[in-house]
Amino acid sequence: MKIFIQAIITLAVFFVSSATFASASPGVSVESLSFTNHWVGYVSLGIFMIAYALVIAEEYIHLRKSKPVIIAAGVIWGMIGYIYTSQGLGHVAGEAARHNLLEYAELMLFLLVAMTYINAMEERNVFAALRSWLVQRGFSLKQIFWLTGLLAFFISPVADNLTTALLMSAVIMAVGEGNKRFIGLASINIVVAANAGGAFSPFGDITTLMVWQKGVLDFGTFFALFIPSFVNFLVPAIIMQFALPKEKPVATQKTEQTKRGAKRIIALFLLTIITAVGFHNYLGLPPVLGMLTGLGYLQVFGFYLRITFRFVKPRARGAKDEKEELRHDKVMGSVVPFDVFNRVARAEWDTLLFFYGVVMSVGGLGFLGYLALVSDFMYSGWGATQANIAIGLISSIVDNIPVMFAVLTMQPEMSQGQWLLVTLTAGVGGSLLSIGSAAGVAIMGQSKGNYTFFGHLKWMPAIAAGYIASIATHMWLNAELFLQP
């Protein structure tokens, strides 16, 4: 643990960010304007660290996590704009900022559609009905812990790990309502499982998509990480299960029913995911275009529910008694709350704005020159294996998307085994801290204080054991890939 903490502290100084150098205008050598030893670079690092400290302290100071990072992003890019304008290169800084903003826009719109579908399913009683089914089936909290973890692991390779985590989080929030201990442990388990499941699929995580799209690894090569990824999930889950409450969910005789259109919304959500994957895999388009097309599916279906409501409603008049009529109305649901724009409004905007602050802040740090510094310090100084393991530790602090983007831009000379190693560590390393992955940040936003940064930190040794075990498993099972260029 001491070595791990020392590595985290050391690497925190060398924050990795997006390779925005590519945004520069032709003929302008942006690399010559490195500010890693300039007061602007030092101040920017300090501001970002202070902002992240405030994010970590959110549950104590009650300052929403989006606020400090939004301000940090503005101040960092303001200083970048000032220093570049003074050099007559204001347009270069502007192009770099737009590049980062585009990356955020794709991420934000993707998340917005996913959250809208989650909210729509919640309004149609999907999760309440699932909770009712789980309770009536007699599952204990331990069984639900394992069931949601396994589902998260096997769904995330098809969907993305964020969407999977949001789905499973909604289930455990419904099942374990009022049991903070269970929700906290199950949330950690879901974050670890979703991140691990996404690491062995070419489209299970944005980082694996980036590696695949870059042509570094073939489609089938990623599946060599299946067993190491499963080990990453299994080890902490086995350890955490002993701390679970030995009880069953609160018994209830109440049977929850899904409202009209619930199953079709689930089908539309699956179709949306298929559309997003198809747009990227077969058409070479950003997945967000497929997700926004899926939002259109939901909007059209909402229109259908609205215009057919008046035709279906009169059926209740033929009910045998008032009780049957009320049950019919409950299954129908109110058409007004389903309005898709109400679902959009209920998205977790604090989380979406938090991502804006993070993407723009670390993008600014990268533009100041820290990418080149990290490349030389890690891959030239430490060697590929140590550097790739450290990448996972860095991704627990900084989002793994810019981390992987930085590695792909460095293009270090590595074997297939090493590229798989960095894919694994960047994917699962974010599980070490709750703020290290989109799944963790999103569940923190949805858990209403049941899953927190320090609650996750308490179990970091168990998660670190899974991290180490998965690396060892990969290096043992796929030893021959370390010999292939």
C-alpha cells in the first residue's frame, strides 16, 4: 500500500491529458511552446489539484463536484489564451480548446441519451417491477450482490460500462432501499465489474474503441483479456461479500407492475445501443450519432403513447369495479410525466458538467506540454511494463480516455502483450477510486449519498488486489503475446 500511495503521489505531478498538439495550425510548432517549467504550467497544475481536492471533499463541504472543476477549466484555458495571444498564436489555443470541447460534446450527448432512457424506464416502473420480482423470488442481499455484479460484467462488453453501471445501480438502489451498507458495497462491485467487463471487448469501453480504431490490435486479440478481466472483478467481489449484511430485502406483498410501453422502451434502448455500435463499427461514425438517433426513437414512441392515450383510456370504463379501474390506470401511467423532455431535464446535470470541467482542465494541462514530459519520463525511463502498470494508477485519478489518447499519441514501441496490458490497466485502473471512471462518477451522482468517495476508498486494498491479480494473470496466460511485435 505504501508503494501504491507513493506512486499515486508521484504520478499526480505528471497528469496525462489529451494530445491536443494535433489541433495546431500547419507550420506552427506547438511543441516549442511547452510551459511545463513556466509559471502558467505550475499554476494550472495547482488549480487542478485544488479543484480535485474539493471534488473529493464533496460529501463534507456539500459543494457539488461540478463547480470547482468548471472554474478550474475556465481559469486554466484563460491563462493559456493569454500566454498564446501574447506570442501572437491565439488562434492555436482557440483550435485546441475547440478540439477538447468537441470531445466533451460527444461524451456529454452520449451520457445524456443514456440517462434519458434510464429516467424513462424508471418512470415506467421498470426498476420497481424488477425489485418486486427479486424480492418475491427470495434472493438474499448476497445473491443480489453477485447477480448484479455478474450482469454488469457480461453486459458492459456489449453496452458501454457507464450505461451498464447506471442500469445495475438503479436495480440495487431499488432492492436495497434504506440499506446504505449494502448499496455502498454493491455499487463498488458494479463499478469494478462494469469496468472489468468493458476491458476485454473492442467496443466495451471508449479506451478499447480507441485502440481498435487506431489499428494497434485486431478485433479478436482483445478477447485474450477475458480471463484477466474476470479475475479483476472476482477477487474484490469475494473479499467484499464477507462484509455484506446477512439479510434479505424488506419483505413486501406489494406487486409492482410496469406501465404501458415499458417493455418497448427497453427494446428501444437495446436498439439504440446496437445503432451506436453499428454506426461506429461499420460506418466509421462517432457512436454518439447512433445514441442521438436512439433518442429520436424514444421521442417518436413518446408521441405514440401520447396520441393513443385517449383511445386506450376508455377501456377502464368497462372495468368490473373501482379497484380494477385503478389498477388499469396505474398500468397506463400518466402520459404527461413521460414527455421525453421531462426525462432529459431529470438527467444528472451535475455529473455531465463535472465531465466538462475534467475534460477541459486536463486538456489544458496536456496542451501546456505535460504529455511530452510524461512520455519521456515513463516509457524511456521506466520501461513498458512499469509504465503500463502506472497508466492504470494514473487513470484512477484522471479519466482513462485522455490517458489512453496520450499513450496512443506517444506510440511507444511495444509488443501485442504490452498493448493489451495498457488496455487492461487503463480500463480497470479507474476502479481504484470512485472518481477514476465514468461509471463511478455516475453512480455517485445517482446513489443519493449511499456510495461515496471515502466509502469506495475504504475498499481500495481489495480492488488493488484484483488489479495486481489481473495483471499477473495476463502476463502468465498471454506470455507469448509479449514476444510478438
